Amino acid sequence: MKPRGRFGAAFTGVLAITLTASACTEKEERGYDIPDSLCGTAVQAETLKPLMPPGKEVSMAPSSAVKGLKRCRVSVDGEPALSASIDWQEKGRSPSDVASFFAGVDPGDKTAGDGRYLYSEFGAVGEVVCPNPREPDRKLFVTALSREDEAPGEAAMKEFITAYAEAVGKSDECA
């Protein structure tokens, strides 16, 4: 019986590895190209890729219903995948202040960049360095929120929010 037990254990191990590999391969299948912009704001596709779920078609819907806030809602196959925003706030605000009213990030989450970035597994806030702000009496922030059930992880959110804040700092918002 021992050989069967070993064989059974080995088979179970191989099956588990195969299923895990299949799941990883399936997760990576995208029938669309990773965008290089979010509603007109240039982004690095490499930093956006971990935030994008599998699917066939990606679409974006810009919104600026609130003064000082530009939101970009990204959907894959008609399902929400990511929401990113460019948000002018009062001077004196910090990423923690923005996080206190932004879903997906809490003021006590991890920070980077001398406190300019705050991030969790599925949300992030970043302070934009703006050499010539379009609104000189305000401070500029970016936010990102991915689907909680498809959380890309802290490292991916940190990398994305850092790159997104830098891109916005080079955009018309800061020129």
C-alpha cells in the first residue's frame, strides 16, 4: 500500500501544480492590448498590466462631473476593472487626508516616496509634484482603485501610483 500512497501523494502534488499553472495561464489571457493612456493621460503599460484582468475588450469612460476631479473608469468586457482620478485638493492636504475619504485606501496603509504615496492591495493615493500647476492655489493628487476581488497587490499598486503621479506631473495639469 505504501507505493500507492506515495503515488497518490505524488499525483495529487502534480495535479495541484498543473491546476495552479493553468490558473496562472488563464489569468494572463487578455484579448486586448494594455492601454498606454488612461482617458488621455499617458501611462506606462507595464505598470498598468498587473491591474488589468483577463478579458476580450477594454473600454474607458472619462468623467469630470465634479469641478477639479477627472475620473477615468476602465472596464473589461463591460465589467469595472479600474478607476483612476486626477484630483485638485486644498493646499495643505496630504495623501493620508485624501485616503480618509477615498475607498480602497486607509490613512494607516503603507507609504513610500517620503509619504507622497499611500497604497494597499487594491487602492492607492499619490501626491503629484507639479512644477507649474494649472491651479496654483491647490494641490494635485492621483488615485487608483482596482476591483477588490482581483486585487493586484501592494507592490503593483505602489508601482502604478508612482508612475501615474509622475505622468500627471508631466501632463497639461502641471504645464
